[in-house]
Amino acid sequence: MERRFNLIKSDFEKHEKRVLPRFPFCYLTFKAEDNSRVYEVKDISHSGRQLSVKDSDHNFKNDSAMRGSIHWLGQVLDVSGTVKWHTSNRLGVEFLKKREVQEKVQSFLQMENMVKRLKPLHKVGSGLDLPAKLKYWLRSDGPVELFVWQHSDGEMSKCQILFMETFVEWEDGHGLKTGRILSKRVVESPLIDEDEWVFQLDQNIDVAKLDRVKELLKLITAELLPNEVKEFLMRQLS
């Protein structure tokens, strides 16, 4: 099982992959205005969102207009956008570049909102099969995911923080890496739900990415992540 979570290098320079656990439920959804169909929001950023389609009979094509509302644990965002790409089970939708739309999206995706919706999945208990060395797992549906792993002796071995399009990783003995999330796909496995993430690594550590992640960590409460763990991560990111 440990092999699954080790670094896998791709054939592309400075592109790397990680296979990470996937939570099977998502509370971030989009309800289309024209057909009342509800889609799962797999990824979201200030520029757009990726929707999961349960079947392949959708009628959307590239450059199709798409209106509706994003729902996230009681919060609702009415948005308009344009389909930029599609497959049989995914849609990539860009938010309209109008000022009022951009302002609403910025407000909806405030860092404080994301932190309020973080769930400590390591505390879920029965029904979620966690990898043996995964100590802490925080998830805020599409925008934020944080993994903290441990050695066999209980000491922290590495962490991965996925924040919007940003990727930051620290690993014991290897140090820091920063990069941008390029893609994510479901890995079929009979043992555990997993996603394969592809990242484009920065040639040099991107300090701006580290600062954003540290700002995020500062907002996380001790109920979600023990203070000593948060302080350790802050030191490594500095």
C-alpha cells in the first residue's frame, strides 16, 4: 500500500504525479437553470469550475452558455458561464468575465469560507478506509485538501496541501516543492477510493504560494489540526 503514495515521475520534465485518497462524497454542487439537473463540482477556482456528469447524454457543447447556482452547505452562488471543454462525464465551465460575476465568485471563495467548511476526515471513523500512515486529512470539498503523513515511529514524514490551483509539499529528507495543479482523475481500485493528481512543479520555490498556504494554516483551528502539528508545518514552510 505504501507504494501507492510514493512519488511517481512522469515522462514530462518537471511534471509529477501523486496518488492520494479520495473522499467519496462532495457537498459542493451545481444546479443548472435550464434542466434543474444537479452536478457535482469536482474542482473550482476564481476563473471556473469542473463539473461531474453522471451520464453521457448531456447536450452541452463547447461555447455553450450555462446558468445556474452553486450550493455549498447552505451558501448559494448564482452564476453564469461558458462551457470551454467537455467529455462524456466532465464539463469545464469558465465564469463570465463580467465584474459583478467575478466579485460574487471572489466573495464565495474567500479563504475564511473555505476554512469554515473544512472537515477532519481522519476523525470520520467507520466507513472510510484510510491508508495506514495517513495521520491527518482535512478537506473542504473542491478548493482545499491537506494530507499529513507519519513515519512508523509516529514522527511526521510529509504533507501535501492542495489549495485551489496551488500545490505545496514538504517531505522529510527532501524538503519543499511548490507547483500548480494540472489535472486530476479517478483511479479505479477495489481497496480504496483514490485520485491521481498531476502537478507542474516550479523550478524554484514559489514564495507567494507558500505565503498563501501559511495564511490558510493560520485560520485552521486546533479542533481540526492540533496546534503542535500546525506549528511544525509552519516551520517547514518557512
